[in-house]
Amino acid sequence: MNAQRLVFVALASLISGVSDAMDEHGVTERTQTMPVQLIHTADLYHPPCDPDDHWDVASLYALVKMGRVELLGVVIDHPLPPDENGIVPMGAGEPAVQAIAQLNYITGSAVVPAVGTGIPFQQAFSGNGKCLADFRAARFILETLRRASQPVVISIAGSCRDVAIASKFDPGLFQEKCAGIYLNAGAAFSSLPGNHDKEWNVALDPAAYRQIFEIPCPIYWMPCFDDLARFESHAHGSYWRFRQGDVLDHLSPAVQNYFLYALSRSTDQRWLSQILGGVNSVALEIQSKSYRNMWCTAGFLHLAGLTVTRAGDLVPRFDIPESETLFHFRPVRISWENSGANRWEPTDQPGRHFLFEVNDVEKYKSTMPTILRKLLEKL
């Protein structure tokens, strides 16, 4: 049994009393089980800088409804600093706590949002560094790990800062209580010529990104792209895209309104009224025509014990050989260059670093929108 399978089996052993059934949407649901406990971190803003994070969080709530995930909290990145002209990059607003409140209301959940720090990782641990009490999100992560009834999975879909700071304060706790970190950041071949620019999530705090690979728990690395010079889907990049109407048209009015509130960059503070009212057909038509870039969905499925077959079925991942899936993780050995770029090579030796790999790129691109729709129909 290789190192990857050992980690998978260890995580699977945390879940007992599993029974699976297919619902009317073709989605396999787990019943009478202990769901995977999860902390999600993201640059989730309102107005958004990139609304993929709103789709991501909704997907996690769908997995909660399916009994696959217990969402212990969502850490939202600190607001982006303005440039020298006072302009915030990509028009990002404040941490979107209203998005969490809306999804809590829609699903009857009580997920806790926490806001991350604006202090860079290196500065946090400089000679005049601050104490843990100054880092609210890092403290939240550590306290959640300590209280959890089982090892917790962490998903990073924005800055690595708050998880990196938390791990630096108590690496032993991560070794004991972190079941794995799904890291959505970087490029698989960042050392290639022409890849001197950093991927967005890496650029938010490069030192924090590097620190994640030092944390003593399994790291499931999901590069956003193979090559930053090519905005395309490839063997190790998690990127895919979809026409929003192909999903929006199939969702409940409340969930449609949740997305329209974010996508239209609404300034109305009445976040509850926005999801309870009628759907604005004009706004829905406008948003349905646009396309959305996505990265994190496959990782969410994997951490929830699911995978997608080459035929497009959503199934428990422990029940199917990796060769028959659209994607999997392979064990790798990672090294770093002086430039800050990371290199990797496959390995059969026991380790804790795993790299995302797409088995069929064309089917991955064509199938993931359908999988997203099936997930969000659960809300």
C-alpha cells in the first residue's frame, strides 16, 4: 500500500457507519455517518474580487446538506489594501459575512465566520512580532482544532496567511488534529521560464504559502494552473470554467438570489430581504450569459470522500480505482528554489505531500459544470 493510500485509509477510518444511496439528481448521499469536519478559508468579499468564492462556499453548504461535511467555520481574508492611488484591487469590498449569513438561513445552519489578519506572515514573527491574541482568525483555527471531536480538514482558497500563522504558533496541534490541508494556490511548474509572476493566492502572502508546505500534516496541493503563462486546464491545474446560466437556471429562487446579490455587487444592506424576495429576471438573464472561472470544486469533493468517474458520476472515492476517476492526488516530493518557486517530483516513498492530477482533461472541463449543478441543486 503506497503512502497516498495509507493517508486515505487513515482519513476514512475516522468515518463510521457509512451507508450510501443515489438521490433523484444522481448524487450519491451518505447517511448515518460522521461527516468530515472542515475549516474553510477564502478571499470572500462583498463586492467580490472574484465571485468564484461565492460558488465555492455554496458548494460546501451543499456538501453539508448531503451529510458529507460539517463546516466548523469560514475564515475570510482581511480586506485587500488599496494601491498608491487608493484603488482596491479588482474592486474587492469587505469580508462577505452576509454571504455566510444568507447560506446559514437558506440551509438552517449556524456556521461561524471569522475575519483574517492584515499582518503579513513574516511580519507576524519578526523581532517585534505580536502574540496569538492579536491574530483572531489564527486563534479561531487553533481553538477549533482543539475542540474538534476528530482531526479536522482545512481548505485554503485565498491567502495562506491565517493558517500559516496558526501553524507557526502550535505545529504540534496541527500534527495531532489536522487531517489534511487542501491548498488551492500556485502553479505546478512555477519554475518555468516566463513564470516569474506569482499566482494570485500566492502573491497575497508568498511567505505564508511556503509555510503551508512545512506544516506537519498531509498537504493536498491543487495548483491553479500548470503554467501561469497559459490560462488553461491541464494535467495538474485545477482550473475549469462554466456558463453561469447552465447552473443558475436549475437552482431554487433563494439560492439564485444569493448569487445575484453577490454577482450584481449590490449595495443593499438588507441581505435577508435580498434572498427572500422574487428573482429579478433581468439580472438573472444578464448573469446567466457570463462565464465563471473555478478551481476548488474537485478538492471539496475529495475531502468529502467523493470523486467523479470518467462517465460523469459522483461516487464515493474509496469504492473506485483512481484510474477510473477524472482526478486524483499523487504523492510527490517538493523542493524550493532561491527564487521562491517550488519544484516537485513523483515518489513512492511515504510522505505527506500530494499533487492534484487530472486523468482526462477534456472530460474534466466538460463534466465539472454538471457536477456543480448537481451539488447546488441540493440547497
